[in-house]
Amino acid sequence: MVAPTSTSKEVFIQGVTSAGKTFRPSDWAERLAGVMSQFRPGGARATPGAHLSYSPWCIPTTLGGVKCVVVHVDLHGHEPMAWDFVMNFAKDNDLQVIEACLLPDGRG
């Protein structure tokens, strides 16, 4: 897979196949983001305890009741093989991928 082609800063990997079926297991997003936790600005060793949190470049979330992983395009620039890994994960599992931008929650 190549880098995103639009001006979007994020790619959403949705836990729904192209046929509309929910992807299993139910914790797939947390597992994928956990594997990617070492890829972060400055590297995994830059921040003590960083291995205990998700990378800001690969964050699991739920949008509209659908499990997703939000992948920031900066991952591609810093770790192209890690980018390829997450994009190939989506492709191999027939998951829907959307280029977009996650806006901050305006509440509170």
C-alpha cells in the first residue's frame, strides 16, 4: 500500500468488511493498535512507559458503533514498513478504509 493521496491527515480502518459484515474478534482494534504502540514520535524509548499506551499514530476507537483504528499519515513518513503493515492488515481482512480527519469533540 502507498501513502494517502489526499490532504487527509488520517486513515480510518473500519471493523466492517466490504460485504458489510462486522469484523471479529471484537477486540481487533485494540490488538492492532497494541502491536503498533512502539511506533511513535521519537521512538518507543523516547518516553518512559510509552509501551503502556497507544501510539498517537495508531489509535483504536469506536465511531458510530463501529470499531475503528485511526492511523495518522505521519506513520508513513517515519515508519513506512509499519504503515504497510496496518494497510495490508486492512486489505488482507477486506476491511473498509476511509481517508478523513478526526475532529476534536466540541463538548465540554
